[in-house]
Amino acid sequence: MLERGETKRLHGRIEIDDSYLGGKRVSGKRGRGAGRKTPFIAAVETDMDKKPQRIKLSKVKGFRKEEVKNWSIQNLETGTRVVSDGLACFNAVENAGCVHESHIVGGGKQAVKHPSFKWVNTILGNVKNSLKGTYLSFQKKHIPRYLAEFQYRFNRRFNLESMIPRLAYIALRTPPMPMRLLTLAEKEW
């Protein structure tokens, strides 16, 4: 699922946001910069009616301009219109040939309710609730796989009847793989 999702690039209008998974709640800093959390980028491709079509969920090392630039080059088509919340690192999408539209909304509930981020916030809520409801605990090294599973199902939701046969077909075509190749999906970005 992870391999399949990495080959498709998003285009058109994209809502993008930063998020974190994992980490135990302990005293100290909350939110961005909190310890033991894994950062990832959530991007939602919307159509002309601003309805979600496809998503990309990608683990990153952190929210720095170079990271976002590399992610954008790999995952976004040139000319894509990217809508973000004004986090400085998202300006790097312009280095990948994308148009950046920044809405500085601050934090808290007003940011979540901003209409420009309706679908990316909905997807983030669904991802986190889905993972919490499915897995007892998160292993940091498997987070790319967890995200890829959600992304795979979401991106194929319009063609549910072919999802299982297609997955079986791919599984039958895939040759046996040594552990070192299987763990490439868990590489650090």
C-alpha cells in the first residue's frame, strides 16, 4: 500500500497541514515540538466543488523548509495550488513550482473551523480516530505503514468492490521479499 501510494502525485487545489502521531502525554511542551511525537504531512486534493478526491499522508523528519520542499517535489504536480495555515515551512512549496495560498488563522478552534481547511482537518480527525480505534499502541517505525493503509482505503473509496480483488491480485504478483526490502517502507525521511 505504501509503495503504491508513493507513485501518484496530487494536483489541482490541495489543502495541507502539519500533524503528529504517537507520544505519551507527559508533562512538558504540547503541540509542535513536543517530545516523542512523529511529524507527518497531511494533504487533501479537492475538486472544483472543494470535495476531497485523494489524500497523501507522509511521515517527515520535521517541519522545515527543506523537508517540505523535498516532499512537494515528490508528491505535487507543478502548478498545484496549495492552501496552508501559514506555517513558515509551507512557503517551500513554491520552490517545487506550486502556487502557495497562506491563511494565517492562529491556533485553537477558530483555526480548525476555517473553511479553507475543512477537508484536511476532517481527514486528520478521521486518521487519528481510526488509528486509535484499531491499534492498541503505535510503534514509531510502523507509522508510515499505518498512514499508507488509511490513505489506500480513502483513495479507493469510490470503487470499494474492486479493492479486495485488486489487493489480492497485487499480493499474488508480488514475489517473496527478504526482511531488508520489507523494512524499506519504514525508512526515515
